[in-house]
Amino acid sequence: MGIVLKQSLNNTLVTYIGFAIGAVNTLFLYTNFMQPDNYGLIQVVLSVSAVLMPILAFGVPNSLVKFYSSFKKDSSQDGFLTLMLLLPLLLIIPIALLSYFANETIGDLLSRENPIVRDYVWHIFLIGMALAYFEVFYAWARIRMKSIFGNFMKEVFCRIAQTVLLILLWLKFIDIDTFINALVGCYLLRTVVMKIYAFRLRMPKLNFHLPANSKSIIKYSGLIILGGSTAIVLMEVDKVMLNNFLKIENVAYYAVAGFIASTIAVPSRAMHQITYPLTAAYLNEKDKPALKKLYQKSSLTLFIVSGILFLLIILNLDDLYKLLPKNYSGGFMIVFWIGLAKVYDALLGNNNSILFNSDYYRSILFFGVLLAVLAIVFNLWLIPTYGIDGAAIASFTAFFIYNTLKLGYVKAKFKIVPFTHETWKVLSLLIIVGVLFSTYSFSFHPVINITLKSILMIAMYVGILYRFKISEDVYGVLNKFLKR
């Protein structure tokens, strides 16, 4: 876990810097510098682009990580990498043609409730394409065990650009159309920068002598489209469908609450950048003991961090909403349900990497597609009934079923589970901390209230973790920090 912990900590730091910038943008700049309908429009454009991304990527990011370590000779690696660079074009080119010739039809489908979305079909395609190839080049770097720069570009670059654009919008140097066009340009530029970095790590040598197992690679990539689409659909379909049922400003309100809850997923996102290629290597080498150890340690570490983040957010939410415009302050249930889904997701550790890099990926993809369909059905049912809260309940329900299926499948096929005795100790500690501090409230300024309660909660939580050595990895990090 040395390299995992080291790069995970660096990635966590970078990701939290990105989320801090994103928090300023989402909670203060967007809500004060932009009208809710325009903010809702941007969220719809980005969400539909995110849903399109795994289709355009053709499963290449996953295939790069899964198969690269199995090629030992430079010539075979070159042939494999050439295939990975060209494969996304199989879908990018026809979808680009479809976007051109059926532009008005696609626009009508996206703007049934909100006509403002109709004119942004090309923006959606270009951002989707940029996201797809960015992930390809990011995976290119990760197979060389270099994830930090790519994580910086993924989490920080476009958020800084949005900060600058929002300030320019506030100063009336640009209008909303220029803002959106510039945002598209930022995503395209980010992809170009990531490409240059990836190619400096390993410059591709075009070799059209395809690998002997090309059919298996292409088949895997095609099936991974379903898997990647499933994960994105489960995360983004709520905002896309809110656009079809409610006024577009509701998408903005939902996005703010969803962002608050999404901070719980930051440690998972950071750790997965390095556990993913390690999992693929363990599976290729058939090293089951190492796989089990990685599975359980990643689960425990992520549960420790995500659990306390969930409590910090929920118990400080009333004070946080006092800092936002009133229209954005009704999202407690959204934060609760989405946050709970993120904690359960973290509890599974590197479960996703095990499934998508194993020979059992076909079955789990079937479960994923089934759950994506159920997520859409839940949204169709719950949004008209409960509004934006219904979208959050639908997301939680879909994630709960999906993650439970994945947990059971790994147990059935690999005879391993992520839980240990320490997992239940952490759960008990979280319940005690949550119950105790739910009775505490301060009457100062909201920022002071949040700061005081957070310091007290973290001090108690970390102190007990350290005193009883509940996690080897967390204890080791705290010990080094305290010695310094």
C-alpha cells in the first residue's frame, strides 16, 4: 500500500484543491453572479456531455489499464497503443455526423420543457469528445503510474477557468453565450495539454500491426461502453431528467446540493487513480492474497474518510445554507440521500476495478445496464411526485441496488469481501460521533459555528482512531505527522 497511499494522498490534496475552487464557484460565484436559469443551462450541457463521454471514448480508458500490463515487448505495446488511439473515432465520427444532420431534432428532444437548451447541441458534442479523449490520455499516464498531473488537470484546470469566466461575467466583460463558448474551449485545451503530457511519458509509435488479441480487446471495449455509460447515467441522469420535467432553475438548485454531497467522493476518486492499475496487475498476475488485501484496506480507508465527511456535512448543513441565497437553501434531503450513496460507494473500496478488470465484467455490465434503466424509471416516477427531492431518492435507490449487486458478485466469484472487524468499529464510532454532535449547536456566525463543530468532531474522531489503531494505514500517516 506504500505507492497507493503516497499517490492517493497527493491526489487527495490536488482533488480537494479542485473541490475547494469548485465550492467557491458552485456555492458563491455561480449562485451570485449568474441567473439560476443560465446556471441550470450550464449544468444540463455538462451533464448531457458527461453521459455522452463514455460512448465516445469507446471503453478505451478501461482497456488501456486492463491490457497494457499484459504486453511485454515494445512492438506489441506500440500496436496496442495505436489501436487505443484510433478506436474512439469509430463512434466519434458517426455521432459528429448525426449531430450535424439531426441538430434540430436532437435540440427538440433536449428542450421539451426548457427551450433555452435547443441551441447547444454542438457544445454538448464538443465537450463530450474532449472529455472522452482526455480520459484516454489520462489512462495513458496512469499505466505509467503517473496520476498526479492528470488529476490536477481533471480536478483543478477547468474549475480555475470557470472562476475567471465568472468574474468576467460579473464585470460584464462577457455575456452568457461567450461564457459557454469559452467553457467549451477550456475543455478542448485541457485535452490537448493532457495529450502532450501523456506523449512525453511515452511517445506513440504508430504500428498498424494489431495485437493478436485485438478481437478480445475491441469486444471488451465495446462492453465497457455499457459499463461506463451505466456509471455516468447513474450520476448524471437526475439532472438531465429534471430538465425534462421542471423549470431549468431547479437543475441549478439540485446541482448546488449535489455538489455539497459529492465532496464525500473526493477520497475515492483520488485513491482509485492508483488502485485501478494495481488491481489490473494483481488480476493479471493472479495474486489473490494481494488483491484481497488491497480490497479490504482501500475499503476501510475510504470508509473512515467518507464517513466523517458525511457527518461533517449533514451536521453543519443548516449553517452552510445560511451563507447561500435563499433559493438554494432547500436541499437537505438531496444532500442526505446523495451523500449516503457516496458513503456506500466508498465502502466498496476498489470493487469497481476488480470487476471491470476481471473475466466477469460481462455479467456485471448486464447488472449495470439493468440498473441504469431502473434509475431512469425511478426518476420518471419520483420527480413528478416529489420534485427535486425525488431525483435524489431515485439516485440513492439505484446506487444502493447497483452497489449491493456488485458486492455480492465479487463475494461469489472471488470469495472476498471488503469488510473486516475494523469496518464495524468505524461504523460504531461514526454513530457515536453523529449522535453526540447532533445535540451540539452554537449561536455565532455560521462560519464560526461550522469551524468550531468541525474541529471538535475531527479531534474526537481522529483521536479515537489513533488511540485504538483501528486502521494501520491511517495510524501510520497520523504517527508520521505527529512525530514531525
